[in-house]
Amino acid sequence: MDILTKIITDKRIEVNLRKQLIPIKQLEQSVLFERETISLAKTLQKSNTGIIAEHKRRSPSKQTINNSLNVFDVAKGYENAGVCGMSVLTDGKYFGGSLDDLLTARSCSNLPLLRKEFIIDTYQIIEAKAHGADVILLIASILSKAEIKLFSELAKQLHLDVLLEVHNEEELQKSIMPSLDMLGVNNRNLKTFEVSLDTSMELSELIPNDFVKVSESGISNIEAIRTLRPYGYKGFLIGENFMKTKNAGESAAQFIKDLQQ
């Protein structure tokens, strides 16, 4: 069983448990549920850097990245650095994240927040809204076309942006629909964990211009961004690069400064 299949199997058990503990009605009564969301897609279109910085403690491929940085400091640091948005991993078992991380980031920053999660149920979208997210991630490789449509249309009703992640042409072709805002190309092969920017380059011309193009994984230097910009990419999701340092915010600030020179 590959790691993705394992994660999804565990995720189904986790979501069913959460549904029993906290009913949808309770989520909808959350203070944050009525909050006006901030569009990451619009922020990226206006930006000259396009950096989406991530909070990630660990991953199945790299194990521990950084357990010492707290979300409050990271979120404040990213906002001061001038990033376009923040991605918050909320998976506990494999990435060491939680919905509390999302709440903390929301409480101390005005950045557009992406709930980075393996979404397999509409419940998780309502959960995202109730915990202060502005954007949800949908992963094409784990969803059917009907699920992508259902989930993205619900997100739009809740005024959440949708970033859909693809790895290849087949996933891209089944996914293109008007209820998406951003199309993210993940340069990491989820089965082998190998990373190649060629994936973003090859798929770029197949993505209609109606969508904001985002490149994910393997972006660890400004050269990668300069390489991908001519292919129409406006967003760049950077995970481990900032988190593996002692001060994620300062690292992001230096990266953006170098990028703008």
C-alpha cells in the first residue's frame, strides 16, 4: 500500500469520528463561520512574488522538519515578510498538524489561509470555514470528477477559494471546471516522492488562463521561481524551505527580498 492510500484510509476513519464528535450544526455556529474570507487567487494575481508559505512540522518523506517553531510566531513572521498567503497543514498523524494550528494562524494574521488537508468529505470543507480558512485544497488523484465538482461548488457557496492539485495531464483533464480558482501542479510524485519542475513546465500550457497557476513542491530557491514565471505561474507554494530554519518568517523575508532584486 503506497503512503497516499494509507493516509486516505486513515483519513476516512478520522473524519467519521469527528462527525460524531462535532455535528455540522455546531461548526456552523462558530464565530469564524460568518467571517468575510480573503481571496488568495486575487492576492496572487496582484502580487509580484506569489509566495504561499507553509507551516509544516513533519512529512512522510522528510520525517521531522521542525517541531520547535510555534504557529503564532510563524504566521506573524510570514505576514511581516510579505507573503501572499499561508498554507497550514491540519493532518495530525502524518504531518503533525491540527485544526488548532489554523485557529492560531487566523487569530494573529490577516493572510489568506489555506487549509492543507486530504479532503475526502464535505464535512471537512465546513470544518475549514469554521476554523478561519479562506482556501481549501482538493487533490485530484484522490477524488473523482463528481467529488471535485461537489466539493468545489460547496466551497464557492461558503465563499472559500479552491486550489486544485494535479500531478499529470490525466488528472488535469478530469478536473477543469468553473468552480475552481487555482490549479496547482505538484512537482512531487506522491508514489516515489521524487521532485521535478518539468511537471509544472509540461502542464502549464494545458491549464486555461481562467485559472491562477500555482506550482507546488521542490521550490527551494529563487531560480526555480524565475524558471517557472514565463510559463504563467503566479503562485509558488514553499513548504520545507522556510520551516527547516530557526526563523521561518525571517527566511521568507530574505527569500522575497532576493526575489525582488
